[in-house]
Amino acid sequence: MLIKKTINAIKSYCGYALSAVSHEPHCFGMPFLFSIETASFCNLRCPQCPSGTSMLTRDKGVMSMELFKKIVNEISDYALYATLYLQGEPFLNKEFCEMTRYAHSKKIYTATSTNGQLINKEIAEKIVASGLDKIIVSVDGATQESYEKYRVGGKLQKALDAIKLIADEKAKLNSQKPLIEMQMLLFRHNENEIDDAKALAKTYGADTFKLKTAQIYDYKHGNELMPTNSSFSRYTRNDDGTYSLKRTLHNRCARLFTSACFTIDGDVIPCSFDKNATHSLGNINQASLKEIWHGKKANDFRATILKRRTSVDICTNCVY
């Protein structure tokens, strides 16, 4: 099984390499990296998150277990890695741990990202028992005052307790999984708390601590959330006082050949930056993933990226 998946991954990368040179959408393999949205709404109101604001205009809800199994059954022959998250808070789906267990039974590496507010002892036990390989807990501050400036409605202590509960359950069962990553989004109000946050990660039992630059939607004229340390930001200040992405958008993108995302309703979208599924390539309830992946919509979208990526709205704030 692993050999088959590896061969498919090589095919996908070969297709990408040829496409980057020829600017034609040659796609020989199938995707091997996936994001599956288990819930599209959230219990917090983070100001730059589509789920926490009114920016997410598509349906809000949870994915059914029936649809999840259908997706996993289709991708299991070539899926190496599945992130059980897209928008929203994954643990708002009461069947999340059962979903993880099912994906794990198909020998798919599973990961998720959470604000940790809903994780209690019972859920921590289910998480470890499910076979989840990695969990990212967002802790964007070392004090409640700084934490709640972005994680509106959240409690720092709950996020930290979530880490400890999972770490304790791992120790109890002598389990190496899931790997617990405490992640800190960097903003102006917390950029001076990195050392303190790192210490908290160690104290509460996280396996790793990582910093992440924040995506800002209204960045052109600056934003109070932007760090003062430019190395902590995705954006750079121009001579005229406006801001732009630090990176140049080239007419290529590996994700179009190696990864796919599923919304709660089964829409297949090209990228996690397509928050409202405006570039849906098809729906898994109406066609197989193979038909969608090699279909006209997908190839037309790839062709546009390869010829003029700056014309695609979801690419204009991308860091990949």
C-alpha cells in the first residue's frame, strides 16, 4: 500500500515539474495530501478568520460520518496525509474522534488544528485512542490579556489545559501519538511574549512549539495586528506607505497537483485559501474524485495559475 501511494506521489510531482516548465496542466497522478473539513463554524470570533466573522458565506455546519467515510474510502489508495480541518473548529463535530479512527484504520496519517476550548478529559482520552497522529493547539499569547485580543471569546487556560490533558493521557497509555504542537500566531500585541509562550509549551507538555505568521485580509494600508518586527510578518512596507506580500507570486503552484480539500458538503476545492469554495472543481457526491481531479474545471484552473496566477483572487494573499 505504501509503495503504491509513493509511486502516485512521484507521478504527481513529475506532473507538476513538467507543468511548471511547459505551462500546461499535465496531471498524471492523484493528490496525496488532503484537507477534510469536519466543521465550518467556530466557537470563537477571531477577527481575521472567515469562520469567526461574516467572511464565510457558505453553509455552516458539520460533515456527516457517511460523507466522511465516502471521502476516505475514495482517497485511501493514494492518501499519505490528511488534515482533518479546513475552516471552523473541528471538535464542534461530535464524531470527530470516530472520523479520525476511521481514517487511521485506512493507514492515513491524520492531523488537526484546534483552539483547544472544547477539549476536556473525556475528549482527550478519545483523541489519544483514535490514533490521531498530530494535533496543533493554537495558543496566541502568554497572558489572557494578549491571548483574547485575537482569540475573542477564548480562555488561555483552557487551551493550555487541553495540551496537558492530552499529554497526560499519552503518558498514561505510553503512547507517542498524537504529537502535540503548540502554535503561536504572531501579532503586535504578543510578539514580545515568545519566550514566555515557549516556556508554557514545555510546562504543559507540548512536544513542539512553533511560530506562525498571521494572514491579514485588510493589510494594504497596514493593520494594528501586524507585528512591529518585520521578520514576524508576511507583509512588507512599501515606499508609498502601503503594504504588500513579501513573496512574489510566480505562475506555478505544487498544491494544484498534489493536494485537494473537501468542504463539509463534499465540494472539492483547489486550496485552503478558497475559503468560500468559489473555485469548486466539483462535488464528491456527484462524481468520483478521479473524474473531478482530471476534469475540465480542474485543468482550466491549473492552466490559469500557470499562465497568470496574479489574476486568481485566492492567490493574492498566499504565502506558498
